[in-house]
Amino acid sequence: SENAAKLAAMGVLPRREKLLQLRRAAAASGVSVKEHPVANNNPDRAFYDLWSAGTPETADPYYLEQTKKKLVKRPDRLNEKPSVLPAIEVIAPGGSYNPDFFSHQELLREAHEVEVKKQKAEERLARQLAVNEDKATEESTFKEQVEGLIEEEEIEPKEPEGDTEDTVIGPTATQEKKTEKQRKKEKAKRIKDLQRKAERQVIDKQQQLFQLRSIHTSVKKQEQRTKMRQAQRKAQQEAQKSMPRRLSRLKFQTPDLDVQLSDELASSLRSLKPEGSILKDRFKSLQKRNIIEPRERARFKRKYKLKYSEKRAFREIE
């Protein structure tokens, strides 16, 4: 059955099924099956323009895909960009060669905040790695010196007096058989409890009718909270689109801001000193836009150890 389903999906049908489809198509169009097909030289026969730009696809779609005449549809997810950030980001106004005073001060403030965060992170790491050793006091020093000089008496545990044999106190409890009167009384009690519970449920349902307004208010508040959470989640997802993702074991390190102090600003373009590197900037941009993963420089490792040898000329000089 699975093989037949696969063949049917590919357009391969048994002869009986094909004949049945032909009969149905003929009945729908009003043409008899026994009629001969229309001749090629019949002017009433359907035709297509030979010199048109496109050709009609009369073959089966599966046949066209297998013969590479019909391209497979490209998934939409492959057309999505990995990040919404632009390829080239415009720097802040304070990064100009002749910036405005307030713009330059704003850029200096941002650079200062970055340095403060780095310093706090280093201090936090130093506090975590610091060894907290207990400092010696006079009391601890005295105890350490006296230890071993005073002999402590060994105290032997005393055994409890009395018989060690287990004794059973009191007679064993025996379960007496209930009488018929007791069983009837318990049955009537159970029935009354069930009736009381059913009546209580009916009363609760009747009371809920008077609480419709409060229930409606609580449901409305719940819907508002749900909408608020959905909006927050959507905002977080939109914010994450512009953030670099974790593509490898290394995290993306934001490059330092290229900023000059107030006394380092150039008066003209001729005296301007170039800063930064275009290659590094493009490399960091590719990492930030999730096109390549963050990397670190490979460490140089020698395959063989260095071998020192003295030449004959050096020996003769000595």
C-alpha cells in the first residue's frame, strides 16, 4: 500500500485507474471515449505559439523536477537575512574630524561608560578569585600551642541497665466483626454525605450566577496580562534580531570606540591622523551581523623542537 501511494504521488497509476480517469474526463467534457483523437492537421485543434517566450508545461510536475526542467522552489527562510543591521553603520556625530562640542562630549561619555564596565568586571573577577584565609588571633595561637599537652580522659559509654530482651506490653488488638445494624448505619451515613455534597455543588453553581460580573472582570484582566506578555515577548524578539547570536564557543566582543580627546582633535584634514583599521572594522561587522562566527587568532605551535648546532667557522673563531 505504501509503494502504491508513492507511485500515485509520482503520477504512476495502474492501467485500470488510468482508464477510469479517462472515462471521467470524457464524461465531464461530453466526449465519448471511443471517439478518435483530433488529427494534427485539423485547424480546430488547440495549438500554442512556437516562437513565444514561454513554453506550456504539459508534462507531469514530478517528471519536470526529475529531468531538471523545473527548478525546486527555494525555501523562504534562505532568503532571510541573518541580521537586520546594515552592512555599514554610520558612526556617531562625535566621531567626526571636526565634531560639535556636545556631540564630542556625548561620545566621550559613552567611551567612559565602556571603560567603567570593564574595570568593574575586572574587580569582580579579582574578588571572586581572591583567597579568603582566616587570620591568626591570640586565642587561636594559644589553642594551637596548648594542643596535645593536656591529656583528655577517655569517657567510655555506659551501657543501659535493664533487660535487653524485647517485651510486649498489653494484649494484641483484635478486629471485631461489625453487626448488620452498624453496617446499615454506616451506609446511611455515606448516602447522606453524598447527598450533602451534591446539594453543595448545586448551591455553588447557583452562586456563580451572581458572580458573573466579577468573573468577567478577572477574565478581562487575565487577557490584558496575556496581551502585555505577548507584546513584551515580541519586543524582545525584535531586539534580539539586531543582537549578535552565539555561533561558536566564543562570544562576540564589541570593538573599542575610536575616540579622540579634546586636545587631540585635528584642526584640519591635513593634520588628521588615521585611526583604526578598515579590515578589522569589516571583520567585526561580519561577526556582528551573524555572517561569520567570532574567532581568535590561532596560536603558533612548532611541529619540531629547535635544534642548535655550531658551524665550523664559529668554532674556528673561538
